[in-house]
Amino acid sequence: MGILVWLIVGGVVGWLASIIMRTNAQQGILLNIIVGIVGAFLAGLIISPLIGVGTINEGVTIGTFLVSLVGAVILLAIVNLFRRGTVR
């Protein structure tokens, strides 16, 4: 059941992050899911301990969702920086 939650939340988080970073037209649903999952994972390792919010593994709440979204946006910014030379 955890993998299904990761896929669904990762897809939504990746999609919202791609809309925020204006890269939605360049990537499909699979890349949205990958960006969402990797961004949520990195945010869970780095951001969650700093601010004291749990991760998606502990339950989907507004706090965990926002931390995952911030992680995905940061990941897309880093990818854009290497791809284009600008964050946008």
C-alpha cells in the first residue's frame, strides 16, 4: 500500500512542482512521478528534520505534502540550472 501512496502523491507533487516551475509542457506523467518521488525523498532527508515535520511515510498531511512539494520544486530548479544554465 505504501508504494501506491508514493506513486499517487509523487505524481501530484511532481505535477504541481512542474506547474510552479513552468516545465509542465516539457515532461509527461512519468517524469512528474519521478520528480515528485525523488523530491519528496530528498525533502524527507534534508528538510523534514530541520523543521520537525514528518515524511509521507508517516502519513499524508498538509505539512508532509508541502515539504514534498518544496523538495520537488528545488529538484526541478536544480535540473533547470544544469539543463539551461538558469533557474527560470
